Amino acid sequence: MTSSDFIRKLENSTAHRQSRESMSDSVSANPELLPVLMNVVLDTQNKNHYKGCWISELVFENHIDWLIPYLETFCKTLSAYSHDGALRSVSKICLFSATHHLKKKKSGEAFLTDEQLELMIESCFDWLISDQKVATKAYAMRALYAFGKTNDWIYPELKTILVQDYPNHSAAYQGASKEILKKLK
């Protein structure tokens, strides 16, 4: 598949799981398409960046190490995302990154630099305290829980926010919040 064919297919993709999986499968089978995808994902001015985020979420779920060459820019771009679909996907990529970072840290390595870690944590807290959809907040709180396993200061902050916001949110938020609060005890 050529770059222009891929872009055309991305532009015509939908939020349906089958559409997103088809695009993700194309990238997984043709890793040379990843830079094309990431150009779209990291350009928040591109009208299809959120579609790129949907696809990258599925790619990085299976190939989180493929994010490494883009981590610096990805982390610096986190605060620029505003589309609900993009935010949901990038918050989930942050969760994948947090989990992978924790796994690497246990073996004496690191997936994220200190600066990347800081930017990701900051973005997750921002999404948690700002007016975002529940999925974005749920992935952010789960990522923060993972990051908190190696950063002592996160848990008290996370607990305060979750306890304070609990009564003001939907049942879905309360369910995710309850799950994290239970783990924090």
C-alpha cells in the first residue's frame, strides 16, 4: 500500500472497530506506514488527526515499542489534543506507555525519559480535572495509578481528586474511580 493510498483510506475510515482494525492491520503488516500515520497523529491541525489517533491506539496496543521514535514529540503534543476521539485514544496510549514503563523499570530499564514521564503525568492529571469524556478520564486515572507505583507523590494527589470528584460524575466515572480508590487503600 502506498502512502497516498493509506492516507486516502485513513480519510475514509470510520470509528467502527472493523474500520479501525483494518487500518491498524495495514500498519502492522507494513511498518513503513507508521511514519505516515504518525505525521497525521502528531499534527493536531490535520482534520483527520483524531482518526489517526484511533488507529495508532490499536497499533501501539500490540507494538508499544514502535512509539519510541515518536515519544518525544508525542509527549509534547499531548496538551494540544482537544478532539474527544483523539483524547480517548491518546489517553489509552498513555496507559499502555505507563504499563510498559513500569514493566521496563522492574527490569532496570526505562521506556520513558524523566521529561516524557513528567509530560505524560501532567497531561493525565489535566484530563482528570478538566471537562473530558469519561473514557479519557478513566484511562488517565489508570495510567496515573501505574505511574504512581514508581512516583510516591502521585497517589495522594490522585486519591484527593477521585474522592472530591466522585459524587459529581456519572456511574461509569464512579465505577472506574472506585476501582482505583480500592487499589489505593
